[in-house]
Amino acid sequence: MRIKLPVFIITLLVIVISVLLVTFTSLDLWQGKKYPVTIAVSKTPLSTPFYVAKTIHAFDSTCVDATFIDVVGGQTAFAMMMSGEADFSTSSDSVIAFQSLTGKAFVSHAVFAQSDNDVKLITQRADNNKTIVDLKNQTIGVTKGTASEYFLSILLAMEGMTLDDVKVKHYPTEQLVEGLINNEVDAIVPWEPYVYQAKSRLQNEISIFDSKNLNTLTFNLLSQPADNELVEKAGCVIDALRIAIDYIATHPLKAQQIMMSKLTLSPSYIDWAWPDYIFKLGLNQSLLLNIKSQARWAIESQMADYQQTPSVDAFIDTRAMFQVDAKAVNIPQ
């Protein structure tokens, strides 16, 4: 009996533990109500926190079950959100600024990524464009109503020029490089990863202006104006992003692999652009200033019919971000 009793107890414990393991692993980490949400995610390295969150199952520990719709450009993502095809979108502060002038109602819940070198000016090397001044009277391809158009205006303003000094031709983002290859334009202003793709395809046939630190682009989580339930959903999406951003910080190589796999990029892209990205959650005054500045520029450039910039505070909702990380909010509620 002294021999059989411990064996029986051990066997019983093994069975109990096995049952418990099967039971717990079959359950979601989040035991409350799960909300299905759809997010229109712009295909850019700035959306890396979303790709990582999905890959590491960060949403499992939140109140949302997230479905992604991959789109090209924050403007397209914004349109899907406004049409109701998606609950949330990932879009730049430039999209917020331009859309704030249209009378549409929407809000940003959080900034989750930024870069001071994401949008770049590319010219054909054969054109011998060595300075911004050389672009006068030339045709430049941009994506209308995005950071592409705004960034071009910054470059021109540095030399005392405006958009009136060049010929602007509008393209969908994914067609900018083809416009340059087909000699339809003398220069283009794309963002990553299209800049890298142009460099990979055209090599020494193009020149890329060094414009680092001239403008910081942020990526935001947007939705239509939020009731209490949508704020709760936004908070859960942000919480998943928090988990993902922590993972990016502690496992950068794995995060890079996730991003490269999702966007079909080569390892050389990491050396090219990864150091330019900052993945961090927040809502602060700099976002408001950026939106105001770009909206004011749109009016002065006669891109909009409005005579004055709207109150940008109406396009920021701090409630969800405040619940996840109050210290990351520097905008009065």
C-alpha cells in the first residue's frame, strides 16, 4: 500500500492538471464580452504595431476580435472608416488635417507611430536636379490631399517657392513610381515603402533628396465620433497596440521579420528605413499643432473653400488613450 498510494496520487494529479491545461488553453485570455471590430490598415511600415499585434495574438487579451482590411494609403483607409466599411482606420496627421476641412465628423484616439523621414522627393538623375530650385516649372507627381502634397510644399517653401511654381500631377500612391518610370513626371513625392521600391527598381537612375528632420509624420487610430461602446473598443485596440509596441522594443528582430513578411520587403529595407521609425503611444499638443499647420496651409494654398481652420480639438478624443495610459496624454480632456 505504501508503494501504490503515491502512484495513485501522482496519477490523479497528472489527470487533473492535464484537464485544467486543456480547459484554460481552450479559453480566450479575455473573459468578458468580445466585440468584433474591423480596422482598415494602411500598408506601410508605420502600421507595424498592428501587424505585430495580430501576429503575437495581442488582441486575445483585450475586449475586441479584430479583423484587418489591408489598403494602400491612409486616405483610402479613412474613406473606408467613414463609409462604415471599417470601424477604425490607420491614417496620417495630414489626412486628419485635410479631412477636417470637409465638414466630416471623426476623431483620433491615439498616435501609435511616427517618422521624420518617411516621405521623400525622388527625381530622375538624368534631369540633373541638384536643388529644389531646379524643379521650377517641372512636373511633380503627388498623391492629392495627403502628406505627399504637404511635404512638397514644405520643400518648395524652403526656397521661397510655392505649388504655383511647379506643375503638380496627381496619382494614386501605388502609381507614383510608374509615373516616373514612364517619364510622365520629372519627380515624385511618395512615402515608404514606395521610396525603397523605387530605389530597388531604378538604382542609379534616380536621386533621392536628403530631407530627414524636415517634417514628422504621425500615424493615428481614427474612427467616427465615439459613443461609450466605441470608446471601449478603441481602448481595447490601443491596449493591443501597447502590447505590440512593448514587443517591438524587446524583440526588434522578430518585429522586423513580421513587418518584412507582411509588406514583402527584403532585409536590406531594415538598414534603409527602420531607424527612422518611432513606435510609441500618445496624444499630445504637437499633434494639434501639426493638424492646425497643415489645415492652414491647405486654406492658404486654396485647396479648400474654408476661410478659417476649424477647431481641431473636436477631432481628438482622449478618453480611450487616457484609460490605457493616462501619462501618454498631454491634451486636456
